[in-house]
Amino acid sequence: VQLQASGGGLVQAGGSLRLSCAASGRTVSSYVMSWFRQAPGKERAFVATISRSGGTIDYAASVKGRFTISRDNAKNMVFLQMNSLKPEDTAVYYCAASRQAWSTSIYGYDYWGQGTLVTVSS
């Protein structure tokens, strides 16, 4: 499966962005889908994950209550709604797909999108 992330940009603190991840080559319903992010000088970190059906979701503690992950299997899309953004949310955001079981580790993912940059100004 090929993944294409989009929707990043520059936003002021307190603002919102919606990231999209478009899948092609194979139906996204076959995969657990997640978002990760990598800030400058830091390792790639888990943000949110959603099960194949969308019935189970998990978030990193730092984004819980502000970010919402969702998926539309019919449209082969995954989304990340980000509200109340903070400067510390600045990072390149990646969508990822796993053929395996539930995972919040980068090592559990088989396919990655190219990333989309989110910059939050104070």
C-alpha cells in the first residue's frame, strides 16, 4: 500500500488543522493505521492509532483530548483532527499502516507516508 499524507501547514497556537492520509494500491481496511510525528532533533513518536474497523482507538498522553483519529475505509482515507495546537506539536507528521496486530511502536509498521509538516507558532 502507498500512503500520502497532506494537510500540514503553519498555524497559531490554539488553532486547528486536519491531516489526511490517502491510501492506494490496497484497501486501507486491511491495516491498523496510525499517526506518528518527528520533531526536529527528536525520534519519531507515536501520536494516535485506530483499529481496522475503527472501533478501537488510542492516543499518546500528550495529545489525548485535543486530537482525534478517524478513518473512512470506503474512501481509503485516515484523518487526524488536531485542535488546541501547541508549539510543542510542531513536527513532521507521518501516517503508517500495519499488517500486524495493534502497536504503538514504529517497529510495528510496514508502510509509511512521506510526512507532512505542521508548524505551530506561539
